[in-house]
Amino acid sequence: MPEASLLAVRKVTQDNRGSSTPGVDNELYKDPGKRLQLAKNLKLDGEASPARWVWVPKPNGKKRPLGILTLKDRAKQMLVKLALEAE
């Protein structure tokens, strides 16, 4: 499980396109020590932080809501995704 946590944190904080977009906590985890600490403390406890909502313009002139999660919550989602995709 520790390897999966490390992989999930790497994908979310380094590989994904939205890795430089913080959530409501304004944390980016650019420092390797902070990323390691996040991986060690990553627990699937069923709790999530509130999302930061941004209104994105659509081609027809209207706007749609976009919820931006914290990187910690994105890492939790990636951890679940890695476990489910193996099955």
C-alpha cells in the first residue's frame, strides 16, 4: 500500500495537468518532503474538504461550474482509481 500511495501522490502532484491548481487549502506540494509526508498520511477515511468553485465560460457564452478539489483529495481519488483499475 505505501507504494500505491507514493504513486498516487506523484501522479497528482507532478504528472497531471492540474497539478499547479490548488484547492481551498492553497497547498501545491512542490517540495519532495511535503509530497512524501502527504503520501505517508494518505488515508481513505471517506472525508473530503470542500471544493473551490470556478465558473468556466462555454463557447455559447454561458458559464459552467467547475469544482477544484484539494491535492490531498485528488490523491485519495487516485489511490482508489489505482486499486480499482487493477481489478
